[in-house]
Amino acid sequence: MTMTAIAPETAFAVEVEPKPITKVSIIISKGTLEGVYPGLIMANGARMEGIEANLFFTFFGMDAVVKAKQEKIKVATVGNPALGLPTLIGALPGMSGFVTKQMQKKMEALDIPPIGEFVQMIADSGGKLYACKASVDMFGLEKKDFVEAVDDVITVGEFYELAAGGQIIFT
Amino acid sequence: MTMTAIAPETAFAVEVEPKPITKVSIIISKGTLEGVYPGLIMANGARMEGIEANLFFTFFGMDAVVKAKQEKIKVATVGNPALGLPTLIGALPGMSGFVTKQMQKKMEALDIPPIGEFVQMIADSGGKLYACKASVDMFGLEKKDFVEAVDDVITVGEFYELAAGGQIIFT
Amino acid sequence: MTMTAIAPETAFAVEVEPKPITKVSIIISKGTLEGVYPGLIMANGARMEGIEANLFFTFFGMDAVVKAKQEKIKVATVGNPALGLPTLIGALPGMSGFVTKQMQKKMEALDIPPIGEFVQMIADSGGKLYACKASVDMFGLEKKDFVEAVDDVITVGEFYELAAGGQIIFT
């Protein structure tokens, strides 16, 4: 009987065209503007394609969903030679705020919303948002410190469970 | 004969519940405290769920498993606006050490061990630790410079081999 | 009839040895030397093993494929305590250039080429290179600003499409 031989062949035939991505679970771990946006843009891009999107905020990246911090996120103007600013200029008081404003203007021109709005937009489009339990405890935060869009505070183990069957992207 | 039609249906039925994650291969590439901990926490979280965990240390992240450097890893207090420190304050001698101590105290309160202990704990729980051959050569290190928990020095190609069937997470 | 029972068993038998990785899609998002190299090294390592490699350049990481910027990429000497440089020394004019030269020398000794050459080498070996549409628009760039090795400017959605069936690695 050739049944067991036929089943694997079918499987191989299916794999010639790779299975499309159906889920992404994106970790946002950095608290700078250039650290937070890539994860949001990838989550939003996923939702626009009908791909399931989970966002998991941890360490300083949690600022993106903490009410008191969300709108204060800035571009790093030192330790970021790509900006082309000499360190001693980048270190001037107000410089980080200035460069941040410049970048925000450019983003606005491209219809990329400010972080608070962007986070809400992703939630509204069906993306799920989670804060990392270990980080929440470390920074002494509570559920009420987070914006409404955050669905839950979960552990790393729970994150792995919900990421099953998709791609994990750490940003 | 409808056999080839039946096999794919079975496959689809199985996929309704996604296959749990069984392996993670985590790359640690940054040499700051906030750069090293996320990878360790994710590896530890994986082991606690019975998920296979490989850690691959590369570039400055290698400091986490180099004897002479492991306990000297610090928080970046400049280029990290999320801390809320003005750059010129963050640049003061001793400031990075001070903020590092504060964060270590908080972690201790949460039972998150110092890096050296944490690395050993992950190894003891069955996690595998590797150093990146290209980085080892670049920094002129030898096997004896590493803590005992490190299993081997491997190439990128070997890393891809052992990561097969799991998730790659670059931190 | 036991046909549906046999097919899943076959599937489990196949999974004992995990399927090798056949494709990696690597995102390069940072514009420092230590931010760009890991992604290039992982792409090159993939091609050497016959693994399909896609590189997607976004945010400051785009500098690695912008003609006017490619050879000016530097090591961050502040915000990088792993270097062991006090911040006020790292901030001295010229310090980033100096440390960059030191690292480039070490890389040359290891046959790791400068960024421009390395990017071309990956393209020559069959790796595909893409710039992120949102970032291209944000920085006001055009196709002609990029080195020849760049195949196309694509959206996040298109990136997910080409990454299907492989691993996404965000660096």
C-alpha cells in the first residue's frame, strides 16, 4: 500500500510556494523614538496585510504605552553617529528635543502618526498589545499606568504561547 | 481516488491550533545591562516552559560570558533618553555605575540574578551557550577567557544549523 | 479506514529531525558600525551555507546602502559602556573616528571587508537587498542615492511577502 508515500509528496508539493506569514509577534524594548517606531511600523504593516499582530512592550520600550511617558519619547542625539551630529553638540541641553521635533515633522508629512495615536491605531485595527510582567514589576508600574490600548500584562512564557505559529521580531 | 485530497485537509485541520514553539535561538549582541538582560530573560523564560534555548553571544554582547568583563556590564546613561537624564548629567564620571547599581537593586528585589549567576542558571537548566567565532577572533579571545557555562565557539553557519526548527531572536 | 490516522503520524516522524533553515530575511535598522555589521555577517554566513538571504535596510541602517553615507559609518563611542571608554573621553571630537579605525583594522585582519565591499559581496553571492519605502520617503531619498547592489525599494507588506517560509531577523 503506497498511502504513506503519497502523503509526504503532497506535503513537499505544497512547500514549493512558501506558506504566507499569518502572524507576527513584535517585541519593543527600546525607549527612543528610533527604537519604538520600527516595531509600530511593522505591526501596522502587518495589520494592513491582514496579518495577525501582537506587540509586547518590555524594558524602556514600555514607555511607548505608559501614559506619563508616551509623548516624551525622544531621538537619541548622542551615541548615534548616524545623525552626523558631533557628540558635544548632540549633548547640548535641548538638542534631543530639537532633533525629535524635526523627525516628527517629517513623519507627519508622511502620515506616520505620533506614538500615542499610532499605538491606538494599531489596537483599533485588531493588533493586540501586551506589557512584559518582569518589566512592569521592575519599574513598579500598575495596569492603570498604561494607556487603554494595552490588553494585558503577561509573562515571557505567555508571550511564547501567543507567538506560536508566527514570527517573533525583537526590536 | 481521493487520497491526495484528504491529506491536505488533515494538514489544515492540524494548523487551526498553531504548533507550540519548541526551540528559541537567541543572539545577544549588545554589551549594556539593558542590552544583555532581555536575551537572558527570554532564554530563562523559554527553559521554564520546557522550550529548548540556545544563546549565541556576539560583538559587545560577548562581554556577558567573558570572565574579565561579565560583572562590569553597565547601563548606558547617555544615548538613552528613556532614562530621563540630561546628557551632560549622564556623562558625569560614575553616573553609569550609579544608575547600574539602582537597576541591579530593583532586579534583585524581583529575584532576577546578576548577569554571571543568571548565565550559569540558564546553563544549569539545560540552555546551551555559544560564542560567535568571528567576534572571538576580532577581539582576540580564547576559549579560556570565557566562563565555564559556554559550550562552544561556533560560526554563523553552525548557528543556523542548530537554530533549525525554532525561532531566531536577535537582541 | 485508517488513512487520516496515518498521515499525521508521518508528519510527526518527519519532524524528529528539524527542517533546515532555507531562507533568512534580515532587517538592518541601526546606523553605527556595530549596528550594521551583525546583519551583514549573518547574511553572508547564510549565503555561504546556500541559504537564501534578503536584506532590508530601514531607518538609520539605510546609511549602509546610501552612496554618500556608506563609508562614513562609525562606532558609537558614547552610550556604549562596553567599550570601556569614559563618556567624557568618548565625547571628544574625533574619538568615534579613532575607535572606528581601530575596529576596521581588526576586521581587515580577519578578512571582513569594509561595509561598501561587504554589501556588494553579498549581492554578488545572490543575496537580495531592499530599502524600506517609509524610510526612503522620510529621509527624502531616491533610487539613484543608493548603491547599485540595492534591488528595489519595497513596503513593509512586500517585505512580509518575500520573508514567507523563512526567518525574520531584526538587527
